Amino acid sequence: MSLGVRALRPEETLIEVDAPRYAHELGLKTSLLAAGHAERFQGGPDTEPLQWETLTVLLPAMARQSPEHFALDVEGSRWTWRNHLLGTRTEFTPGEAASLPQAPLDWLGRQVQEDLLLLDGTREGFPLVAGQLCFPSGWCLGDKLGLPLLAVHNPVPQFNAKLGTSTLKLMEGLKPGRPVTRCNWAFSVTERLDLEPRTLPEWRHLFDGITPDNAGERCFLRLERQTLTRMPQTRAILFTIHTYVAPIATEVAAPGRRRRLASVLRSVPEDTATYKRLTPMLAPLLGYLEAAEG
């Protein structure tokens, strides 16, 4: 078990645009927020300085790194944001709440495929103080808001015991302009991105009938590209999560990947397999991978 964190390379972007899926995923975000806004966005007035700084740091970077998708014009205090992928144009004044249709972080989350979470980098324990979370993997914002970082991870088997100290050191050492990234993995029986605990009854039945013959199509690899960025003024820490989902069959075409995945699955501790909802599909998934090896 390791954090697997590395510095973001100069050629890598903080916000990653998956253009073929962009419009669909942003549309899904809009629908989810309309259906349950309070469950998916939270950020009180006391967090607005953190939200505004996050917005004013990310938008110039996005326009610079992805000019084919975004453009930003700044004239005095007035900013004009053009989202070419959505065909939208937004004028606003940073710091003026009434100049945006939503709270700054909520509006920003509607421009990116990532979930956006803000930690207070000036308080002990780095509590989670604001966020827009539409595509969680088995958790929800309301259960975590206000908790220190390690308390947020309490349900993750062995995380705090093995990685708690190194996680806090990582957070303390973050410097503005030097973001870091890591990848988190999980398996699922559905392609849906929004996996809040309350959605489980809607897709629990998909665990039934998985066999070594169909596991490649019925089981999905769910990867989260995560980044951590320290804001220069407020010292807030932005945590981004960009979720990608694909059928196992498309991810193990190369024999080397198939063998590595099978090796990982064989080594997953029982408590981790239970936490990641891997247990019901573990045997048929290994059977699928091993049959392909043969």
C-alpha cells in the first residue's frame, strides 16, 4: 500500500479534457445538480475566498493549456470566459458573488469533468470545507464535509495506519505552483459515474450472473486521476478527481496488462476487497483473466 504520488510534469495539465465524453459528462453533472444540489455542492460564505482563488487560478491555466477548448479575456476587473466545448460565454467579476449564476466552485465544476474538493490548508488536519462532488465512488459530500483529512479516510482499510503520517507530510509540503498527482483504482459492475451509497439499490442486481465467460464485459475498471494543488494566497488545497470507466475486456488486450491485473487481484487483502465491492466479482474476474492467459 502506497500513496503513489508524483509531481505533475510540465507537459501535463491540472484539468484533463476528455473531449469525446465532455458534453455527456457535463450534461450529467447538470442533471445531478438539478436533482440534488445540496447533496452534491456545499460551500458556505466563509469559503468564498477559497473558491474565488481556485477559480482565478484554474481558468487562466485551462485557457493556456487547452486553447482549442477554452478562452479567457481579462479587461480590468471584468473576466470573460468562453467554453468552446459547450458553446457558452460567461462574464463575471472575481470576488463579486452576484456576477456568477452559482457559487464560484459550483460554477467552476460545471466547466470541468473533474469533481472539485477544497481543504482548508491553514487548519490542523486539513478539513474538507467545500466541494462539488457528482461522481463519487461509494461516498457522499454530506458525510465528509467538515472532517479532517484522515477522518475522511477512516472507512478505507489500513489507510490511516499505513499512510496517515505520510499523507499529512505530503499535505504540509505542498507548495503553490507545484501540484502533484496520483491514480486510484476500483472495480465496478456498472458504467455509471455517480455511485453515491444511496444509488446502490439501483445497480446492486448487476452483481448477479457474472461468470468467467462474461466478466470482461460485465466488470469495469474505474480509475480516478487525482491532483492536489496549493493555492498561493488562501493556502487552500484543491483536490481534483477525474473518473474514467471502461470494461475490463478493453483494458487487458495486451497480455502484460492482463497478467499484471490478475497479479494485483490475487494480492488484494480481504478487507480491501470488501470495501471496494470487489469480493462478489473476484473469482469470475480472475477466471476470465486466467482463461485469456491460457
